[in-house]
Amino acid sequence: MSETKTTEAAADEPNIRIVEDATCTFCGCVCDDMELTVDLDANRITKAKNACVLGRAWFLQHGIEDHPQAMIEGREVPLEEAMDEAARILHEAKFPITYGLSDSPCEAQRVAVAINDLVRGNIDTTTSVCHGPSGIAFQGVGESTATLGEVKNRADLVIYWGGNPAESHPRHFTRYTVTPKGRYIPNGKKDRYVVLIDIRKTPSSPVADQSIRVKPGRDFELLWALRALVRGRDISPDIEEITGVSRETLDELVERMKNCNFGVLFFGMGLTMTRGRHFNSGALLALATDLNKHTHFVAKPVRGHGNVTGADNVVSWQTGYPFGVNFHRGYPRFNPGEYTTVDLLARGDADAAMMIATDPASNFPKRAIENLKKIPVISLDAKPTYTSRAARVAFMVATYGINTGGTVYRMDDVPITLRPAFDSPFPTDEEVLTGIYTRLKALRVNGRKKAA
Amino acid sequence: MILIPGRSSKQGTSLNAGKLKEEYQTITSTIEMNESTMNKLGLSTGDRVRLSCSTGKVEVACGKPRKDEDLPDGMIFIPYGPSSSELMESDTAGTGMPMSKQMMVEVERLGAN
């Protein structure tokens, strides 16, 4: 593991530390060129050079919370007692579920998988309500892929579909895809053509050379029309009425896509969270595949949370499936819609839940939240949330990337090492999960529950 | 009308301060519509409205109007948060993903702020 590069400041500022090449874990860009100024007396970061507006808020707002390490039903308890109780809940449950994980390092994600393997539970990540439909599409259609470094160095046509990176991933344009100069893109933005396809004008729009406005819910039809044109087929004369995009615009875009040197389609929640879901993602991935008959073309989902891509990787290498994995039969099974958390909670299947770095009590559908409130919940988070407030057992954990090291995956599946800035009095989520795992092992014989 | 929840810079920065803080709760319960739609509904900035659908209902505030060319007629944008979740159906059509954007809602004016 890399050493944390730190510089202690001059003698007149003895309690200031500079951390170079720190990594921001707020979003899936995982920018690893941060220079953090840390006030060691106050235990907080006072400056985050190179950070975007979201990254600055991430670093500057994560100090040390005035909060107990562990609580049971709102009562402060020793950490050990909370881990005992969490293990008891998972051990006694018939259908325990674990969810979240996209704001935890891979080392903690691995322990969460082991816990569910042990208790024959169900593990799912925030991917299921993010690019889960894309995960389904990858299995059905395949993925023509690239790293962001390749995009930076080679892409002369960059298309964003159903996303607003200026607000969700502010450095995506400036660090990887639009403005940076690359090996074969010596003039940066001047050598690229940027297209933005969305239903509305967003703060990302000014970056684009061309903005295409699609009617809400008509992404699939537009993608399928593009596929047909790329393959030399004719399309409905009503295409503009159906999609809101003229035939001339489509023809021009198709020619541009076929004739570029290296094209990339970045796609966001505008495809996965709307009508069509995995069909939308699948159509886009198939379009990228079709275009490879003419030129080099890749497609990448723009991922939200700092280590949601790590969650996909860890759960995949541990179980064979990326999310929504069930161990009830003693081996992993994958079935979105059945083993994904919104469905499990909405149906009332789960009788205990462990929520790691996530807040479903705030952002899940109402019926799922109502059922979540009926079962014992274990919460691990770095800040108080709606979920931690309602949890039976709540752990306050150290913030990954700020207080802890570890590994995260950038949205293009490149692993990056974290460089912590200052210590936290709170345990890491890996330490809490390992404590729970150890207790569960002791409660079981040969992996099975001991006879009553 | 079509409700489109999504990310915004302010939603992202207030998220870091804490979801239980007032700033996050205000940002995630403020909607945007274009000028024509707001005029048609007799709404002004700061007015309270009720959004409702078969799943639930929620009271939110109207933000500043967007230009007509920036946001289509009949469309409402709201930053992701507890308010948008209140209106989200739990059915995922076998994918694990609830329909989190493009939700059909009714808008009812409640009065000035």
C-alpha cells in the first residue's frame, strides 16, 4: 500500500498538515490529485486544493461528529456491546439483508459479503437503484469499454446521454473527457466534439457543441433509431414526432459517430431510472457495439458514489454477481427484482437489515421505508441519517478517504488507494464488520446455527 | 405533470453537511418549473404546492421559474431527497430499480409562502 504523503507545516504553524495526492471519495470520479490542508488541532480539513464544489463540501464538512460511537435504541453503549447486539440480530434473523456499501472501501465490502455468506443472508448495494439496470444490460449485451485515461488521450467524440455531470460529477469534463489535452488530442476541447442528449437544459449544456433534446420517456426509441441508421436501415418518418429529434439531426449525428476516431457514450440515471430501464442501457450498449463496425466506440456508465464501482467489483469477485445476491441456499443466487433491496423491503420479506453507509429511510420508496421501520436495523454511517436515527443498533464510523485508508474503484474500474488526512475516534466500518463477523462465527458451529 | 428528481450542486453540497440539517431539507423540497407552467398554474416563487400521486403526497415550495426553453412545459424538477421518495412507487418491474424519474403527479396550489 502506498504511504500517505504528508508535509508538516513550518514551525509557526505546527499543527497544520499538508496531504498530497489525497483522494476524494464523494463521487465516482474519485479524483486522486487533492492537496489537503489539515488543522490537526481542530481535526478538520480547512482547504482542499483541486477539489470541485462537491469535493470541497465533502472534505470541509467531514470533521469529527459530536456523537457516540455506538447506540442501541438511542442509548449510548460501549462498542463491544453494540457489536454483540448486531451479531445477535443477524444470527437470529431468518431473512437478514445487507444493503449499501458504495461509500465504504473494498476491504469493508469484502467483510460484508463474508457475513452474508455466513448467515445465509442477502447482500445488495446501491447499484441496484443506480446503474443496476445497466448491470443487467451488461450481462445481456456486453460492454465495449475503456478507462477514463483512454478517453482523455484518444476520444474525439464525447456523447453524454441522460446525465448532468456539471452538477453530479463536476470534474468529469475537466479532468477526463472534454478539456484535458491528451496524447492524441493535443488541443484538448478544440479536438473534441461534445454532444449532450437530455430532456432539459442543465448546467452541463454550455459545455456541449451540440445539445439534443429528447422527449421524456423516449430514449429507447431514439437509441433504436440511431442503431437502425448506423446499420443502414430506414426508420419511421414519424421519428421527430415520437422522439422530439429531427431526422436531419439523427443523420448528422450518425455520420459523426461513424466517422470519428474514438467515440464514447457516457450514460446516466436519465436512462436507468426511467421507462425502459435496462432496455435503455442495453440499447445504448448495443449502439456502441454496432458502431465498432465503423470505428472505435466505447460506452461507460457515469457512476455516482465514491466506491459504488468497488462494490460491483467486490461482490462480483466474491459471489460471481454484481448486486442483489442471495445466500439462503448456501450458495449465491442473483435475481434483480427478487433479491434487490427495494423489492425485498417493499414485499416485507426481510426480518433484519444491516445498512452500511446508506440512507434508505430517506431515499427508498414509501412502502419499503414503512417495512424497514418494522424490523431491527443495524446502521453504519459517518453522519447521523434518517436510517441511523431509526436503527436499533447505530454505529458512527470513520469517514473513508478522510480518516481511513483502503481501496476504492473509480467509475472506470481502476482501483485507487486512499490517503487519510487525520485520525478519527470512531472505528472504521471494516473494524465494526469484522467484530460482527467474529461474533457470528462464535455463535455458529460449522457455519450453522447451534442447536437451541 | 411529469416529476423529474435529479442531482443538483446544492443538493450535493448540503448532503455533506448532513441530511438532517435544515439546508438539505429545504433544497430537497423545492421544485422548479418553467415560467409558462407557473403562470398557467397561478404560482409564484415561494408558493407552497402539494404534489400527489397514487403512492403518496408531499408539500413543497416553488423555486424561481426556469426559462421556457430550459425546462419543457408540464415538467417539474426536484432535487433527490425525502420528498421525491415519498412519491416513488416501490414496483421495480423485476429490475430492482423503482421508477425514480418521470413520475406522474398532480399539482395543487396551497397558498403563498
